[in-house]
Amino acid sequence: MSNETIDDISGGINAIGGSAGRIVTQQVELVTLAIESVAQLFTPVLKTAADIVTGTINGVNQVFEGASSAIEQKK
């Protein structure tokens, strides 16, 4: 009888340990998916921001080149 009780307790402990392991694994997977989702969200935003900055710098550069050319022509 006591062996059955010990087996039942061991089985219960093993079941709890297995459940806890699955819960931890699911939490890690959930955090990983959340990080990947955020990264996928920000990738196009950052690319667009980089394109805007690059375009702005190119525009400013063209303005300076135009002003420089106009000043050189007056000399």
C-alpha cells in the first residue's frame, strides 16, 4: 500500500514538473514571438525613416551645389 502511495506522489510530482516545464517553454516562445513581431513592425518604419533622412540630405546637398554654382558664375 505504501508503495502505491509513493508511486502516486511521484507521479503527481512528475506531472507538476512536466506542466511547469511546458508553461515555462510556452512563456519563452511567447516572449520570442513578441520580440520578433516588434522587430518586424519597426523594420519598415526604420527603413522609411532612413530613406527620408537620405532624401533630405540629398536635397540639401543639391541646394548647396546650386548656390555654389551660382556664386561661382558671378565671379
